[in-house]
Amino acid sequence: MISRETINGSPVTEEQIAAWSAEAEAGYDAEVLKKRGRGRPGRGAAPSQVVALRLTLDEIAALDARAEREGKTRSEVIREALSAAAV
């Protein structure tokens, strides 16, 4: 039995492959692709950077409790705490 490629559980047909191939051969508009927005939305004009942070289980529990109580994410609570400490 031959296994077929699928996308989201639907088999990929030869017609779809031919259409995708024709689209690629015709070329893509780079400006349109840039506007599609891949990944998470930015937080400002400059790129942001991911910073690893080690916390104890108690610190994580306190962070999660505050985030839940305030209806925020962990990151939002941490960013607010950093902003408050910098004042």
C-alpha cells in the first residue's frame, strides 16, 4: 500500500501540486509575502529578543497565580515588574 502526502488530513492531489508548481514558476511578489506577517506580532519598531530566565517552582507558582489573577500572561507580568523596577 502506497502512503500519500496529506495536508491537515486531506490527500494532496496531482492537480494541487500542478497548481502550486505553476504559481511558484510564475514567481511571488515579495512585498505581498512580507505583509502576511509570520510569527508572533512585534512589540515595537525594533526586533525583540528572547531571554531565558531560571525560576524556582515557588517563583513560577507565584508568577502564574498573579498572571491568572490579573488576566495576563507570564511575560506581561515579568515585563511590568521590570518596568516598575526601572523607575
